[in-house]
Amino acid sequence: MRINIRSITLAVALALLATGCATTNRGGRLVSSGLVSSQDIANIGGYSYVKFDNLCDRYGIDCSIDSVSKIAVMRQNGATVKVMDRSEISLVNGYTKKFTPETRITDNHVYLSPGLADHILTGIFRKTASSVKTVKPSSQLRIVLDAGHGGKDPGAIGRGGLKEKNITLDIAQRLKDVLDRDSGYDVVMTRNSDVFVPLTTRSYIANNANGDAFISIHVNSARKKAAHGFEVYFLSSAVGKKHKAYDDIAEATELAKCITSAASYRLGLANRGVKPAKFCVLKGTYMPSVLVEVGFISNRKEAINLRSPEYRQSIAESIADGIAAYRRRK
Ligand SMILES: [Zn+2]
């Protein structure tokens, strides 16, 4: 009942307030910015649309779609955007905005004009995210887990077609489960399925979530088949000083050390030490950031290990041990 009254109110508001400047773009800028991938662009009736429900999952946007009234509401960090099927008008924080082509809503999908999608991602939600710190208990550590690669990007491919993207996602999901058992953590994932997520999108998600630490999970590969072991990279000061606070780099070094020693202790792996990195995914994040290479897909023994769910579970648990050790010393 409540939703109907709200729907009618919104429908009336949208019908009465058909004002504002119409903007049109074909989504190219959004794709080139990395916020939206080409798979998120759909063609409906000759117009380019952004399939926004895909982005809700990816960016942690709370998105509810009422399939009866055909109204969708997107919320993040206190900002709200309401859209309605077949309407060029949207309500952005209570103000009307006009974008063409008109919004399309079918079943559980919301298709927005590229202009509106851009306005939401780079304006409304981003602005509120940087100005309003998400409220969380100070004792809680928000960990952003980044499963490397995904979708059209398989990452390294090992013996028997073993794909890095599947291993990284599985370990990230296991690690999330382990961390979720402890109320001291709040976990945000940059992807939770086999989708392609551009690097800039990954750091956007991490920054938008105000993460306390960013952990990117990868699998190594080397021409030298004997190469094996666990490696953790942190952003070096040389690369980071332009963009990052020195504290973040010092913290990342500590986090990297804690994870490496926990992994070599629990897994009995060769400790290849912590190393400075220049990875793009670490450069864009404003928090202590590390990249964990959990083993070599090119090494026969480690590839066999990585195929085993029990082994992947122990990797997840050892990374969790490392995070716990890092938290204890804070
Ligand atoms: Zn990788």
C-alpha cells in the first residue's frame, strides 16, 4: 500500500515537473572513463542505454525496482535518484532533471540514458561519497577485496586451462566469508561474479566505500616453471607520493608484511617477501593497498594445489590471519 502512494506521488511529480535541459550522449565517454564497460551498454529502439542494474551490484548502489509501478529508486550515501519507465524526468535528491532518451524499466532491469548514468556515477553518488563519510564504528575495519581479472579478461592461464580469474574470485569469496564471521570487519567486493571490471572502476568502488584497506588478489605466472611461492606487493613511495599520503604507504608495507608472514606460516610456502609495486589498480586507491599473488599457475605443484578447494580455503584463511595481525598492531 505504501509503495503505491509513493508511486502515485512520484508519477504526479514527474508529470508536473517536466522541466530542465535535455542532454544526449551515446555512452562513449562513460565507457572510456572505465566506469561502464561496453557490456553495460544496450541498444533499445535505436538509442544507447546504460543497463544500470549491472552497475548497482558493481558499485554497491542500493537499487530497488518496483515492477508494478515501473519505478526504480537508487540510493547511496544519503543521495537518492528516482526514475520511472518511459519518462525523461528523474528525481535527483528531490530535484527534477531531464535526460533523453527516456528511462526504460523492464522486470528487474533499469536502462538509463548515458547522460543520466554519468550524472549519477560521477556527480550525485561520487560527490556525496567524498563529502559524507560513511558512518561506521571506529573499531571496524572496512576491507575492500578485489578479485583480479574477470569476464573477458581471464588473467593468467595455467595447465589444463586453469584460469586466474576463477581462482581469484573463489579465494576472494572465501576470504569474505572468513572475515564476515568477525564483526570487526566490513567487507566490500569489487566484483562478486565472473564480470569484467575495469581497473579504474575497482579503485572507484574502493574509494567510494571509504575502505580502510584494499587487497587485490592475483595468481602469478612465470616462464620459469620452477618459480613458486607467495608474493605481496604494496604501493611504493616513489610511485605513490604524488597521490598518496605517506601513512598509507607505511601502512600498506605493514599489511603486506603481516599477510606474507601469515601465509608462509600457515601454508608453509616459500616467502618471497614484500615488494614495491607500480600496479595501476593500487595507484588509484586512497587507502593502504596491497596486491597478493597467491602462487604460480605456471608451477606444476602449485597449479595442482590451486585446483583444490581446501587449499584455496587455507589461502583465504592465511590472508585473514595476516589482516588480523595487522589490525592487532594498529
Ligand atoms: Zn593477475
